[in-house]
Amino acid sequence: MRNISNRNSTTTRAPRHRLRWDLRVSIVVLVIVGAASAESGPETDPITLTILVHNYSQASRAVIMAAEREAGRILGEAGVQAVWLECKVDRSTADTQELCRKPVEATDIQLRILSAPIRNQYRDTVFGFVVNPVLASVFYDYVVRLAKEDDTQFELPIVLGCVIAHEIGHLLLGADSHSGSGLMQRQWRRESVRKAMTGALLFSAEESEVIRAEARRRMRVPKASLSEHGY
């Protein structure tokens, strides 16, 4: 019995040099993991933009909300999460949403839904315009016309959502960002509308990469006036 007891105590006692080695390895692993997490943190954070919506058109709230869902889905496919905020445009009514009155930040986009361009200065194929860095405007009447021409008036929110995503895309992709196909093509034909109806009218992989990079850049801008940071 004495021999068995001594043998058990010998086998369960780990050498001191091995314990020191294991401790060193554990510390090194923790340092490496911590450094990797610190480096990858900002890149893995959700990419989020706030869209402040100002509806100056005859579009109903139901149409606008459905269009926001579609535009949000398209932006989501590109890797950007959109937070939509409805802002009142009637000055006679007090705006209860404080976020609509705060100074515009780099991660904010001001979206205006307009009826039609003043003095018809744009061609009928133009559905909106942008003013960098944060203002996007969409012509609702032109979107309605496109939907009617392609017999998709019942899917008007889908078409409107695609147009909204297109204009927001211009803000994030930069100047001369039209493409030969897909969501960012200059002129939409019947094939484009059909793709919109099936959810296939999207940003390309290359466009999505640029959009994510620009959105991340905006997220890194400190909360201050845009003019101080080149916006």
C-alpha cells in the first residue's frame, strides 16, 4: 500500500519547469489573441448609416416605408445597415424627433423625396440627383411614370426603393459612378425593372467593396461639423 501511494503522488505532481513553460505559452497566446482582436475590431463592427427621410411628394407613408425596406435590403446586400428616420417637412408642425434637428454627421444621409424637378431641367430618364457628401434627392413622379410604363405600378415601392439605393450609391461611390449594368447603370430598361421585381437589381461586388470602405471612413470621422473633415 505504501508503494502504491508513493507512486500515485509522484505521477500527479507536474515538474516545475513544465508549469513555467505552460504559463509562458498561455501568456503568449493571450497577447496574440488580444492584439488580433484590437486590430480586427473596427473592421468587424457593423457598418451603419442613418438615412433622414424628407417626403415632399404625394407618396403615402406606406409607399415610403416599403421603399425604405427595399432600399435597406439592397444596401444590406452590399454590407451596409441603414437606419431610417422619418423627418417632418411641415414647418407648422413641431418636429418631435430630435435627431432630425441635430447637426448632420458624416454617417448621416439626407434623403428628399421630391415630386418632380423644378422647370423640368432634367431629362425624363433622370430619377434623382445628389449633392455631395450627404444629400440625395429622388423624383417620385418620374418613378411612378417608370412603373406605369412597365406595368409594374402595383410594385411602385420596389422601384422607388431601387431608385433610392441608386442615389445613395452615388454618394458613397463618388463622382462618375454609373455602370454599364446593374443598379448603378445610367438608364434603366425593361430588363432592369424585371430584375428589380425579382430582387436581383443590386450593387456589383466591386461597388459593394467601395461602398463599405467609404461607409467605414465616414464612421471614423469624429462627431463634429462636416466642413472640418473635408465633407
